[in-house]
Amino acid sequence: MSKLTRYPTKTFECWGMAKELRMDIYNKLAQKASGEKDWLVASGGTEGLIGLPAGLGDDYVPFGGEPYGASTGAMGKSQEMMAYCENKGYARDLCGYCRNYLGSAFGDKFSFGGKYPHPDFYFQLHFCDTHGKWYQPAAEFTDSPYFVIDGGAMYRWPKWNESKERKQNKLNYLVQQMHDSIPWMEEVTGREYDDEKLGEAVYNEIMCTSKWAKCCELNKHIPAPMDQKSMYAFYVVHVLRRHTKEAVAFFDSLYDELQDRIAKGIAAVEYERYRLIHNSQPPWYALNMFRYLEDFGVACVGSQYDFMLSGGWDYYYDEDDVARIRAAEPSPDLKQQISTRDGALTALASWYLEYGLQARSFRFPMLERRNIDVAIARDWNCQGAIMHLNRGCEGWAVGQLEVRRALVENGFGVVTYEGNVADPREYDGPRTFARIDAFLESQGLKKIAT
Amino acid sequence: MGAIEKFQEIYENRGDYIRDWKSRNPGSKVLGYFCTYVPEEIAYAGGVLTSRLLGSHEIEDDSAPHIFGMFCPFCRDVLAQGLQGKADYIDGISDGNCCMHLLQAFEAWYLNVRPQPKMIRADVSCTTQTARGVDYLTGELKAFQKDIEEWMDRKITVDDLDHSIDVFNQNRRLLRQVYDLRKADDPPISGLECMYMVVAGQLMDKKEHNQLLEEALVELDGRKLDRETGSRLMLIGSENDDVEFISMIEQKMTMPATVVIDEHCTGTRYFLGEVIPDEDRIAAIASRYLDRTPCPAKDWPKRIRFDRALQLAKEWKVDGAITLQQKFCDPHEIDMPSIRKYLEDNGVPTYFLELDVTVPVGQFSTRVEAFLESLMLDIL
Ligand code: SF4
Ligand code: SF4
């Protein structure tokens, strides 16, 4: 194996800011639940279009079901929440986040303390089968209105011969639904919608996703400036609030900090000597796995999940017909586009359809999804992949085994482990570590004595 | 062999039927469809035989390297048919932007089954409820029509579409007529026979299915089943062409029971609802697919199917409903507690069972038996 290099490391300066921005959302939700402050809360998925309700006022707070489900798992509260859900007759193999969320609603418990923050309305973008279904029981149980935008008619992959008319039809469909959502929101909240605020939110959403993608591109560098856990801490800012200017400022600072770290040779993993992608979400209650990998000098440097959760990536074939990804570039006249309601909605819808690779991967789940992981493994200088066969999220598990085959065919070693993004009952820690040990041993890696 | 037996024969020997059909229709092609949202009328208008891809209900491990075991057994079973070469008569495949489980089977089929079929996607909307659905789906189906024209190297005319719509509507009407006979106190056809009938129609040329249905209606006139009807049951849920399961209910219980109606995408959700003629034929077809009782995967934000299921239960005077779901099927799983409550609140007792590739007959029969007993107590 290659000789051991010890890189300088340093805690991220952005870390505190990321934490603050994240907790700000949950604190506001707790205030809503306790009655301390009546924020305007819309609850739903947060993978796309979260800026839409922003036109209702500056007091809008998104209550994202998936990040909340993840936090519940990370805080060790899944079993409590899931029990509320299962007691109502819901299956144990449903999406883990969905069970955490619905359990909170049914049990009237908020994982961050206090009661479930009843949203003013539910607002969802659908592209995973679970999306549209998830908030049906929640809306019925809490007797709140529910609107869903169908985002599942995605653009196809570049080589799939999609005609211009077909694409235009998909764009129209999405934009029209977004238009329809505005009078609906006005009606259920009794508020007037402010298009200027919408424009700002759209601008921020696009800038944030693009900037995060650019930050991820910097992780191609050896040694990687970001480790897996830092990526989780940072990307959550765009998952929770990418429609805000604070989030844009955060990703600008992060980008600068990453460049500075690269210039100074600062690594995220002190003895980085082997790089992996971690496919799928992690089991949030068992993040110690990444620390364990680091003991071998292994850095997890990114994946479709970390990179693409909220879009911002361009998938293309280069001149040699090799599939690649790159950070998507916002249009230079974005500021002009967002000056009208229709312009802002069209800009955001086009961005999502063109660069929302997660959504595209869910609706066209195998053929090209394989190429994305191969592109990341190759272009981010990895030697292999660790794959979480994740029983808690059908969205990230679709196509996984074909992705695995593609990685192996392209010369990347893959170790798999079974688990569940949120349900610790489906994860076997010692078994997973034993599999990691065996895999790393086969790659000639031993724990580094420090 | 009468028409009613012929349905079973075609169901069991679909490959033979399709190969024979191809020899009788040179130059035609067969499009295997994964989901009932594929607009079959358009493909049929282009001279294509649309034939649904289903599983075989036999244990298999061929799909294991391609689809992770957390996905529904149906999608894995379907893929296995392709991998085992059992569907070598298929020239093309199509989906209907269905659930992600089946989308995986669809793409894995394209990737791994040889000879590689032509892939013709229909990017149907994920819900049937948005105000913009008809416009969108009309545009998408027009694009689908072009794909079929290119594949078949021929234009689809308005006459072709009219003829196809007629054949499909006629099929829906005839199936409905047979289903209506099951409203009788002593239905002349069993649930099992009906399942063979309705599923065979999804495998074969609708024109030929119509002929058989007409013959079947003659056969059914005055027919009496050599069995007691017993409890009138409804089946509700996922894809279900599990003949073993339905024959267990109708033939292996100590208490008599008959399945008189279903709410499956292999049954009523597939055929109820005609194409209503319109100047724009494709828009008319689009409206039909949006108006039919939706699959739960496409039934949001409101719940359209619950009320429709209840209406069926009432019209067919059921004593109880068995709610069935393919293991791991997320859209049905989320509906399940609510639909059961809805039916029960409206006076229809329910019993829940989870389907796998094969049916654990011993275990299921004890449970269904207990349900039938509880229904008997209710009646008494
Ligand atoms: S299955 Fe996965 S992608 Fe789908 S709603 Fe759940 S967490 Fe989100
Ligand atoms: S049973 Fe459910 S998951 Fe399986 S194919 Fe049907 S709808 Fe999809």
C-alpha cells in the first residue's frame, strides 16, 4: 500500500454557522409548537421548490419531513416515533423518515422537545412514490390543507432522444402547477403573495444548489478538504433553507474556506490514503462508521446523495462520450428572469428539470444512475465504494444493485452493508464493521496506529 | 373447450398464444407493458399487440443481483420472467412512469434481458389529480404516438385510433357485463374464473378477447355454479393475479365464500372507465387514464379510490373485504390503515393480508377462515 502521509487538519470555521442555521429552523418550529411565536409553517419534502411559500412573508419556516426524519434518527428517537406510527397500523418497512415524521404527528411529539409543530399547511413536491402519499395521513390527522406539485414528469437523460416538444410540455406542466399553488396558498393562509420575495427565494435556491455543487467539486482534491460527516453538516443548510440569503452567504463562505484549505494542504482525514464513495444515506444513528473508516486512512469523499439531494448538477457526455457531472451554472440573466412571477417560476422549474439529478434518478432509476456513481468514483479519485443497502428509503435504494455492478465492472471495489436510514432495528453494527474490516483487508489496509 | 376455460388456457400458456398471434399477424410487434397506465389504445392503433408482463408466482433468485430484496415481490417476479427467457416473444417494453419498484424492473429488463427489447417510455404524470393533468398527458401521449409510429414505421391515422378505441371500449363494456352478473345472489361465475378472464384480456389481443367474452356471456346465461356462494368477498389492493390465493378462498375453506368483486389493477382498476369520444382522440384517451380509479401510487393529494372502492362494495353487496398488498409495496402500505378504517366506518369489515411471490396456503387459510367466521357471526 502507498506510504503514509500525515496531513495537517483543522476544524472548519463554517461549522458553527452551519449548526446555527440548522438549529434556527428547529428552534422556530419549537416556538410554533409551544405558541411562543406563530411562524408561518409549511411542511413537506425539501428536495426542491422550497422557496415557493416564501412569497407569503418573511416569517415562513419550512418544516422538512426528510431532514426532520434524519435528525430524529441521529438523536436516537426513531423507535419512540416509529412506535406511534406502527400503533396506527403502518408497516414497518415504510420509508424510515416518513415513519419518524408521521409518528411525531400522531404522538404529538417533536424530537427537539415539546409538541409536534402543527403546520399551517402541507406543501409537497413529488418525485419519490412516498412523497405525495406521506402527507395525506398527516394532513387528515391534523386537519390541515395539503397541496402537492407533481415533479415526477422529469426530463429524460441526454441520450434518450427527448424531443423539444416533450421537454416543453414537461416544463409547462410544472410551471402551471407552481402558478396554481400560489392562489391556493393565498386562500388557505388569507395572505397576499409577494412576487418580489418569490424572486429572491428562487434566486437564492438556484445560487445555493450551484454553490454547494461547486464546493463538492473541490473535494476532488487529494487530500479531500471535506470528510463525510462535515458534508452532512453542511449540505443540510441547503436542504433546510436554501431559499434564504443566509444560506447563500454560508455556501459562499464555505467555498472560500475550502479553497483556502486546499491552498494550505489541510485535509479532513489526517492520514488519507484511500478514498471511497458512500452510496445512499447513512444510518443516522451510526455515524461512528465514518470515524472507524478514518482509522484506516479512508476518506469518504462524496456520493450522489451528498452532492445531489437538492439538485444543481449537470449530467453530460464529454467529447469522448464519457458520462460526467459538473456543477450547474446559473444563467447570467437570472436576476432579470426572476423579476416577474412567471419568470421566477420558469427559472426554478427549468433548474429543477434540467439539474435535479436526484429526481431524474428516481424516475429513470438504473441506466444512467449507474454512470453517475462511476463518474464520481473516477473523477473524485476514489478506489472503491461502500454501499448502504438501505431498507429505509426506496428512493435511494432504487437501482442500487445495478450501480454496484457498474462500479465493479469499472474496477472499483464495493463493500455493501444492510441497514435502514432511520430504523436502528435493521442495522447490525458489529456485522457492518466486520464487513468493512474484511473489505479493507482485501485492499491491503490496516488500522493506522496513532 | 368453452370460452370460460379458454381464458385459463391463455393465462397459463400466454407465450404460445402470443407466438401464434405473431404468426397470424406478420409484421406486427408485441409491446410488453409493466403498468396499466401505458396507453394501450395508441399502441394497438399502430398495429402493436400490448401484453402485460406479470410474474409466475414461483420462487426465483434470478432477480436478486439486479433488484434489492426490499422491493416488492411482484416487480422481482416480473423481471425474473425476462431473465429466464420466458418472454422471448416481446419486441418492446413500456412503463407508465409507474411506481419506482416496477420502474426498476423495467430498466433492469432493458439492461439485462436479451435480445434487448425496444424501450418506449410513457412519462405519465405521477398523480391523476392536478388541474393540468389532461393537457400534460395529452402532450405526452402525442409524443408516445410518435414513438410508436417510428417503431412500426407507419402513421397512425384518426381511423386507426377510432377503431382501437372502439375495440378497447367494447372490451371494457363486455367485462363490465360479466362483472355485473356477479351481483346476483348466486353469481354464475366464480372469482377464480373471473380472474382468469380479466387477466387473460391483459395478455391477448383485445379483439379476440372480445369474441371470447361474447361467447362467455352466452355460456353464463342461466349458468349455476355447483357450489354454495357463502360469504360474498371483495379483494382490494395491489396487483393480484394469484390464482392459488383465490382458489384457496373459494375451494379450500370449510366455510363457503365467493369473491364477487375486486379493486385491483389486474381487475376493475384496469378496465372500468371508457374513453369518451372527443375531437382530439389523444386528449380523450388521456382523460380516460386520468379518470379511471387511480393506483394508490398516483392517488394524491385527495383519496379518490377509497370512495370508489366503497361503491363497488355496496353495489356488489359484499359481506367483507380482504385487503391485500404486495409485501414492501409503499403506495399501498400508506393507504392501508386509512382504507381499512374508511371501509369499516362504512360498514364493510376488512381483513389484511400481505402477498409474497408464493402464498403460504396453510397460514393464510387459517386466517381467512377466522375472518369468514367473524363475518358469519356478523350476519347472524
Ligand atoms: S423513500 Fe426516501 S426519497 Fe422517498 S420520501 Fe422516503 S426518504 Fe424521501
Ligand atoms: S405492488 Fe405496489 S410497489 Fe409493486 S408494482 Fe404494484 S404498486 Fe408498485
